[in-house]
Amino acid sequence: MKNYNELIVLKTFDERLDYLRLFSNVCENTFGGNRYFNQKFYMSEEWKKIRRNVIIRDNGCDMALEGYDINTKHDRIMIHHIVPITYDDIINHSPKLIDMNNLVCVRYNTHNLIHYSRDNGSFEYTPRFKNDTKLW
Ligand SMILES: [Zn+2]
């Protein structure tokens, strides 16, 4: 099982992205048809608290990588479940939902790459460099 402790050992952006990358067929269960349950969960006080803790731990950095600060003026911090959650996880309140070792901060773009990009390059991507948020 992938997890945060393994992720943070990786030194570069690309290594972390490769580690986290999913294939869209894996996450169909996550977002198909069950938005109501997802939203209910993401609105909960429990989630908001965990979300805050993850942002603090990761210093608001993309994939928790130092120097890759997510500029919240132009971007959104998203909390990604490293092992995706399913409808059943939400119904059964699986520990996976709020396990800090299953959560990491990512920016919106990176989140799309993790979930939807494939190796055929169907997703456009601007590579990030250390401290490049200053340019935006
Ligand atoms: Zn995600």
C-alpha cells in the first residue's frame, strides 16, 4: 500500500508524482455517482480539522515537497487520498478517510495529474521548479 511515509523519502517532484499517480479506471468508483456522500464527508468538522493538520504538516507545499509552495492566491490546496477512498469507505467510516499517512497536500493541477494523466501525455503540464511560485 502506498503511503505518506514512503512518499516523503522521494526527493524530486517527478519521483513523487510517479509514486502518487493513479490510473483513471482505479478512481471511477471514487467519484462516480456518489458525490452527495463525498460532499457530506468533506463538509464535516472532522474532515476540516484533518485538512488543516495536513496543510500544517506539509507546510502548504505541493506533494509536501519543500520549495513547491502552493500559492493560494492563484491556486487551491487540495488534500489527496494516497490510496483513493471509495463509497464504501465513506459509508463505513474507514480509517483510510482521515489517516494522516494516507493524506497529502497537492495543488489543483498536480491533483489532476495524479488522477487523470496517462503516459501518452494527454494532459498538458508545466513543469515546476523550486520556488517558481514567485514568477506567478
Ligand atoms: Zn485525489
